Amino acid sequence: EMQACRAAPDGGRAQFQALFDRCARVMQRIVGLPQPVIAQVQGTATAAGCQLACSADLIVAADTARFGVNGINLGLFCSTPAVALTRRLAPGAAFELLTTGEFLSAPRAHALGLVNRLAPPDQLETETRRLAETIAAKDPAAIRLGKRAFQAQLGLPLDQAYRVAGELMVENVLRPDTAEGIQAFIDRRPAKSNT
């Protein structure tokens, strides 16, 4: 119980720190996975639930879903959920959610770029699967390299971002499957897989 640890001599500091450290490790592992991770949100994703969804690479949500970091309504600023949220939303939009405690409807979340795709609740799983199958049909090595490049350049100064992305693009373009794919495009024929 979250409140029970407050009786400890340190007021629960060690237990709260351990909880938030464990949560941070989970979120970072999701981001660090080589394959794209798709969050499927049907109901309300709030606080750590919103953080979990925002830690995924893509979000498919029911058009009735809601997102929030409303700890401020209890006197608790959602600092750790803010890490994932601010990597998906413009800073002003994220800060507004964090300071008002208001919920963001799925259509508004989609308009702001938090959500990638919307679906009626009864089509949510189908839409999520459609997105997953589209990605799964691509060259898995290129997807892994692409995710690595995307994550590596985020937040870097422009010159460093281009250096990191360029190095990974060279790694990608030198792959035999990539050479075949480019040649097939030039020749206007289907690519032959080397794997």
C-alpha cells in the first residue's frame, strides 16, 4: 500500500524512490526494445498508465479513450509521467495537462499528435493489428535500425542529430537487402530477399 510506507522512519522516501526507479526502468526498457511497441488504449490512461502508453512508439486509441496526468488534483505533480508525455507532445500542451489535471479526449490527443490512430471501440483491436501487420511486413533489420536512429537523435542538437542519424543510415544502406531493394526499385521489379 502506497500510504503505509509513510510510517517508516524516513517517511517512505526509500520505498517511494524504489517504486519510481522501478517504474523508470520498465519505461526505459519499452523504449529500448528493438522492435516498435504499439500501445492499445481503450479506456482511461492516467498518470503511470498515460506514461506507459506514451513510452510506446505508437498509440492506437479508441475514440472514446481519455489521457491524463491528473496527479496535480491530489497535490502530486506527475513528474515521472511527464518524461514520457513531453517526448510525445509539444511542451506547452504537455505542461497544460500536467498543471490543470484535465483529461485529454482521444480525438484531441490525436489532433495534438499524442495518438497515432483512432478507432471505434469495437474496431480498436482490428486497427491495432492492421498497424502492427503493416510494420511487420517491412524489413525487420531496417525497422530495428530505424527505431535505433529515431531514438538516438531525439533531443540532440541539430548537428549531432544529423551525425548520429547519418551514421545509422550508412549502416542501413550498406545492408545487402537494402542494396537489392534499391536496385529493384530502379529496375521497376519486385525485390528478391537475401534472407
